[in-house]
Amino acid sequence: MRSRGLLRKIFIWRTKHIPPRQFLLITSFFVGIISGLAAVLLKSAIHYLLLLLNTSLSINSSNLLYFGLPLLGIILTALFVGFIVKDDISHGVSKILFAISRKNSILKFHNNYSSMAASSLTIGFGGSVGAEAPIVLTGASLGSSLGKWLHMNYRDRTLMLGCGAAGAIAGIFQAPIAGVVFTLEVLMLDLTLSSIVPLLISSVMATIMAFLLMGKSFLFSFVLRETYSLSDIPFYALLGVFTGLISFYFTRTTGFIESKLASIRRRSIRIFAGGLALGIFIFVFPALYGEGYETISFLLKDESAMVLGNSFLASLIDQYGLILIYLGLLILFKVIAMAVTTGAGGVGGIFAPSLFTGGVAGYFFSGLLNGIPSVNLSSSNYTLAGMAGLMAGVMHAPLTGIFLIAEITGGYGLLIPLIITSTVSFLTIMYFEPHSIYTKRLARRGELITHDKDKAVLTLMDWKKHIEKDFSVLSPDESLGKLVMKVSKSKRNIFPVLDNEKILIGIVSLDNIREIMFQHDLYDSTLVRDLMIIPRALIRTDDNLELILDKFRDSVAWNLPVVDEGKYVGFISKSRIFAAYRKVLVDVT
């Protein structure tokens, strides 16, 4: 009780002495610090766990631990999620979008730590996924929790959620602009002056924390040494088409494999089947082990032979053409390995796999074209452009891909090629797939918030709170006389008619009986079943608000009955929906 009283006093003092605008800036400062610390903690946990396992177990091509370690990581992750978290924490970015759309930007408290711990186990033991989505979920949850604790409204709480996500991306890549752009482009926060400054503050603070604690080489760094010429532009456009098509394969294959694994009802069988399949993939293609950033570093240095690593195929593949075939297979199997990891119960994201696949695709593309006489393409530049292109296609986030790669390379010397590749890739994937891998599931259920304010408000409103239940109920066998008695005591002009099982079978409108209400000779001979009419439309409890508004428009009614599997619940009025809509609209804007 004392703590609540203290919090109340702090809240009152803050409202009196700190203007709202300045308070948001101060809060974003702290959100940036804690999200940056979270990014450092997660990357350090994964790094040292991988180092411990590789050093102590001496994993190599002759070591069958490649089969067992990923499975062990998935088992430990499943145990942690099933017995400690007891909630689904997969698909972190989709969880954030759902929270914005349906949960008033409030994430469950365990998201402050659960996805970090689970992804550390999955990736640390070799799961072929990325740590970025879990850390974005963690950062967003920290921002949301802080906003909730400080009693912020929906708009400000959503902004703090975005600040946490931006700080997480900025901290993990040391790329503050990419963090801001990711939040605006993927989480779809509005680009306004009131939002851009807090996002920038959080991103910069997270980047500073990561730099202070981890140094400059946080994930991988590359200094751009080769420029591009205008004659290369058609090739970058062609690379955009190539990465766009791979993005389509990436999105569809991921959904297909995850759905197939989800159809396995027994969880133990799903875990072991997915874990063993992942072990086989990693045994043949060691580059699939973990996030894969080491492979990207090899390709940027044009050391493609090093990608084979500890594979038993290394002694068989000694020609450049065979290495390109190996890289082509990596493009295909990285997606499958990632989907198998998450589908079996592992926790991780698609950020690192998309960068890995894009980097390999870019190197593969340049290697193929360099076999043509008079063509000499920079393998490192096309590796970078491929990374941006696949991010643009898979995430539907071309700006994020452009600025992330530009910041990783420490400059904007490759900006034009990045723009061309990302834009063409985005246009290519949009022809086949209108939704990103993050939004596909939510869009299918009508739960995706967009920049369209009308749709945003419709997804945020809980229309069931506005169901009215103070209507006098009638039986079809009641007489007109009893109906008139109920009319005299009711303030409503509509009366639902229910059968013995509470099923709505009709309604009686006061307008329809006004002419016979005072004909006493009809009181006993006329029954409610003779007076009731069928409602113009029925609202079901599982209808979304957009469908409800369509029913109001088509029926030209102001009140419609609500039923749950046919049973009467109450009435909903158009006027109450519009009043609630205006209130939520004020909070959102």
C-alpha cells in the first residue's frame, strides 16, 4: 500500500512539474538504455554459449554432435516455454503487431525476459534462426511495461513500445537510423514530429550502450572498399528480381513447413522430428548452424571456400563451380532449416536468416554472372545488396534494408545500388504476396493495424463492451395484454422474442403494434408470435467491427440484436458504436 501511495505521489508530481512532451523524451531516453542493455545481454548469452559448446565439445565434420545439439536446444526451449512461461512466445514481431492491434499496446510481463532466455537456448545450441525478433519483442515489451507503469494512454504507450523495438534493433546492429526506420516501416507507427524524436533518442542511446559494452564489432562489420559504376545498375535491378523471387520462396516455404509441423498433434514427436531434421541439415551444411553471420563475413571477404567449414563435403568440393552449387543449396536449405527450428518449438526470428539468405544469394548471383566474359562484378557489393534485397522482400521493408546495410558498411557509398535492389525486390514480391511474413497471419484474421486510421480504430475497439441488455424479453405464447404491460414498464421500443432455450426467434417493435395497443378486445386473442417480425440482420459475437458496420449499412437499422450461437445476448446500437469510435479515434491520434 505504501508503494502505491508513493507511486501516486510521483505521478501527481510529474503531471504538475514535467510537461507531457518533455516526459516522453525523458522516458524514451531510459527505454533506449534498457533495450540496448537487453540487446547486449542476449547477444552475449548466445555468443558465450556457442563458444562454450564449440570449445568444450570440439565440433567438427566427424562429430555427430551436429545431430544432437540443435535437438537438445529445442527440447530445453520447449521445456522452458511449456513449464515456466506457459505461453506462446514465437513470432515476436507478429506478437507486437497483435498487441498494437488488439491489446492496447500491452504485452504480457513475461515478454520482458522470456523470449531472450528461450532464444538463447535455441540459437546457442545451433538453432538456425535469428536473435533479432526475440530482442525486438523484449525491447517492445520493456517499453510497453514502462508505459503501463507510468499510466500512459494508448498513443504514448504505443510510442514507448516502438522506442523499445527501435532501441533493440539499433543496439543489436549498432545502427540507430535502421532502428527508427524498422519501427516506422514494419511496426507501422506514424511518422510525425512527436514520434520521430523519441524514437531517435532511444535508438541512439541503445547504440551507445552496445558500443560501450561490446565495442565496434558487435555482429559483423565491413568497410566498403569498392565503388559501383553506372554500367552495374541493370545487374542490381536484376538482383532485385532474383531476391524478390527468393523472398517469395522464403515466405511461402516458411508458412508451409510450420503449418505441417503444427499439424503433428503430439508435441514430443514434433520436437524430435524437427530437431533431427535440423541436425541432418546442419551436418551436411555446417553454415546453417546458428545465426550464420560468420558465413556472411567469409563472403564479404570473398573467401567462399571457408563457407564449407567443417562439412565432410569440403574435401570433395575444390572447384569454384561446385562451391557456387553448394551456395545455391544453402539458399534453399537455410529457409527450410529456419522453419524447422521454429516449427519444432525453437524460438527465434527471420531477421538473421533473411540476411544470411540474401548475402548468399547476392554472392551466388555475382559468381554466376562473373562467368560471362567481360563481366566483372564485385562479390562483396552484391553480397550486401542481396542482403538488403531479401530484407525488402521478406519483411516488405525496403527502407530498413537500405539503411541497415548502409550503416553496417559505415557509409552510403553503395546507396544507389541498395535502393535499386531493394525497390525492385519489394515490387517483385508485392506482385505475388501483398503481406509480409510478419503480417500475413494477422491480415488473414483481420487483426492487422495499418496507417489507415479508420481501420486502426476498428481493430482497437472492443464492441462487446457496448452491448445493451436492458430489454424486456417476450415469449412467443404471451398475449398482447401482457405485452402492453411490459411496454408500460419499459424504456425501450424493441422487445426480443425468445423460445424456451433462449434462442432469438424474432423481435416486436413498438412502432408495429402502436395501432392495436389500446384495442382491449385483442388482448387475449392476439399472441406475440402473431406480432413479431424477423430482425433485418443478426450480429454474432464472433463478428468483427468492420462486418458489423456493413450489417448496419445494409439493413438501414439503428439497433440490431446480438446472438451467440443463436442464443440472445442483447442489442448493439449504431449510435453507441459511433460514440465509442470517436473516443478511440481521439486516443489514437
